[in-house]
Amino acid sequence: MDTLIQQVLSGNVTAGDLRRVNKVYAEKQQRVAQYTGEYTNGSRTLEQFLEALMYITPELI
């Protein structure tokens, strides 16, 4: 499976590919915002916050 960058460079990227990448990014961004809010308002410790972020891993798109 090619990465998105490889697909773009080869000219083999579709609008569907870009929508999928955007959706995955938006979901991860939303989780980071949620965890940040929980840390900021005191419902998560720094350790819990960092541990939660560890599980938001990059994936081959």
C-alpha cells in the first residue's frame, strides 16, 4: 500500500483518498482536543494525559 505522498507524487490519488485522510486526521485532532481539555480542567493528571496521547498513533494512510 502506497502512502498518500507516494500516491500524490505518482498522480494516483483520488478525492476519496483525500477525504479518508481528512476524516482520520479530524478524528485524531478531536481526541487530542478532548484530552487537552480534560488535562486543563484537572480531570486528568499529566501522566494520564501523556499516556492517552501515546495511543493516538500515526497510521499508514
